[in-house]
Amino acid sequence: MRRVCLTLPTHRACPGTIAAIGEEAAYGARQFGVEVHLLILDSSPAPVLAEHRKAVAALPASPGVAVHHLDEDEQRAFLREVADRSAGAAADRLLELMLPSRVSYGACTNRAFLIAQALGCTSVHRRDSDSRYQHLDGEPVYPLHQELSYLGQRAHDVRQSTTRSKLAPGSGDRRVAMTGGSFVGEMSVDVAEIRDLDPDTYRELVGLSLPEGYPEIWRGHLIDESFRGAGTTSFDGDRTTLAPISPMRVDMCNIGLDHEVYRRVPLPPATDTIGSDYFLLHLVHDAKLPGVQHNRHIVNFHTQERRTDAGFLAYQVRFVKFLLAKTYLNAVFARTAAAGDALLDAEGHIQASVVAGFVRDSVGLDRVDAARRLDVIDRAYRRLGGRYSTVADALTDHRSRLLDEARDDMADFALLMDHWEALAGASADSGLGQVRAVNR
């Protein structure tokens, strides 16, 4: 029986999301006859973790659904065993990259990839704790429906069942590597207040995320689209497009990836950096691998924690680190885009060594551009005033460290890629017994 991994990484209270994703898992097993492994990777503090254990225990038993709720100690035990078996002297460093002490959007998803390998899953489907489902005629609209319909299928076999097709020439025999939808509701990045306070400063900051060289009219269009998802459009029926999917059109809370992608290349393990988990979306698109974009959009919302002074400062620093990381990531993406399907081997799979080379080369870029970006950001935040000035002060206090981390994060990513396929293989060899299911 086909096994799939529906995963929810979290570090904050989300019992409602746990209940809802449990229903999505049951739906997938029931409608598609698959074995759904619901994997909750929990980095929450003890009181919240206890609340989550109650929420998991309250999930109704469903045929074909196995629930795995792992706290950080349980995740670490699994990762330690896998790293020791596959990485030798680098095991300790890799364990730090896979389970850092700080928030890492890429590392939490990498852990899901490795555990999915141990569970024998052929795909990973990610949701987030700050999202919920749309409804149509009183029924929830589950992205898992489209993900299970298309992932892993040969593109030419599903062409007729999609609403439209814009496949790259010669890619009909390749398998669908990714399915994705976007979100409706609040912006995926919490910068709406900046837009409202000063539209010009907003455009300046968001523009830093884009590669150089776009004509101004296109830059303006991309800035307007950034972090907006599908806007406020309500679901009124399925529409799907078979094509290499633009990373601008999907969100990581609404994504499904085939194992042939994630067992070869991980995500950047950068800490306190939003957007670090989008790397594979760019890579799959640039390699011209088939994807299916759908309109079963997730509803995004912002947690109250972001509204606190501490939460606001932490989030804005993560946004700044994303803008600094783009110094290096955009250089990598320029090379993957130029390489196109030359990124693939004879079997149509991504060549991890080629990608790792691009990442490693980016580490040697002059820091002048990153420093210039930080100067622009500092001036922008001071111009906004108020609590944004507090952020600017923090950036000044930690300027050298921020610039070092932006570069060092790419070196860490290259190191992780060097060992990733061995880690994924060791995870697969460890088998189901290493990842216990919750008894319910």
C-alpha cells in the first residue's frame, strides 16, 4: 500500500490545527486507499506540548491513519542514530543543523523528510500551525486531494485530467514532482503594517528580495504580488495547471513533494530566517520538473504572539535575515535557472552535486552587497520610526553577526547537501520501528 507523510511542524499552541489536520489525514486514507502517516514535529514549550498531547489523544482512530507525535527529545534520538550511522565525524555538526536550538523553517521540514524516509513514504505533504482550511458547501477543502491525485504520476498520464497544461517540451515522461496551492487571508510575511505606513519603503524593502536585472515594470508587478498569495478569492471548484510551478504561486503551508526530490536535496537549515524553506520550490521549477498547481488554497492567519513586542522584534529580524540571505540565494537561483533541465541526470532526477556546487560557490561572494542591503534596511526601518527603530537598533548592535550568519548559513547548507543522500539512505534503512506511532 502506498504510504504518504502529512506533516505539521510546530513550536506554538495549535490544538485546533491538530484536530483539523487529523481530519485531512482520515480523508486521504478514506478517499485514496493510502496509508497516511500524520507526523507532528513538536518543538513547543512543555505546557503547550502537554496541550498538544491531549489534542493528539483526542483524535478519533481512523483506518489507514498512523499518528506520530514527536517532541524534540524523540526527534533528536532518531536523528542521532541516523547521523551516527551515515556521517561519521560530521555527525555532531549535522545533528546541530538538523535540530538547531533556534527556529529554522528549513530544518524542521528536513526532519520531516528524513522521518518520512524511515516510514517508507513516497511523498511529504506540509501544513503549518497558523493556517486552516477553506470550506465549500459546509465541507473542508483539503489540498491532500490534489496532492494524492497527481504526485508521482507521469505527466502525460495526467495531462487530460488537469484543467490546462503548460508542460515544458520533452517532459511528458517525467513524473509530477510537486503539487502546490497558495493561501488566502493575511499576508504570508507579516509586513502589511509597513505597506500601510509607507508604501515606498515597503517597495524598497520587498524589492531587496528580487533578483537584479528585472525591468522596472516587472519589478513593480512582482513586488505587488509578493507575499499576497491568492488574495481573498474563495474556493468555488477545482482548477489545476500541469506545468513547472512558479514559487510565487504556491506556499509551503500547502505543498506536496515527491520523495525523488527530497531524498536528494534538503532545504537550507538557516536559523531565524523566513523563506529558507522555499529552496526546493525554486529548484523544481528551474529544473523544469512537472508540477500541478491547484486552487485549494489554505487560509492563512497571524498568531497573537507576533503582536507582542518580543514577537514583533523576533519576526522582523527573521525578515531581515531573509533579505540578507537573498544575496546568496539569488546568485544560486540565477545559476539553476540558467542550467535548466541540465540539473537532471539521465533518469530525470536532480543532481545534488551540481546544486551543492552552486551553493558552495555562493559562499565566496563579496560581502559588499550584503552590507549594502543591511544599510538600506537600517535606513528604511529608521524612516518607519516607532518600534521599527527598535529593530534598527538591534540590527546595528548585531551587524557583524548578521552578515557572518548570512554567509555561513550557505556553507552549512553545502555541508548538509554533501551528506544528505547518505542521511536519507540511513533513514530509509532504519525502518518503521524507529518512529513509534501514538497508541489511540
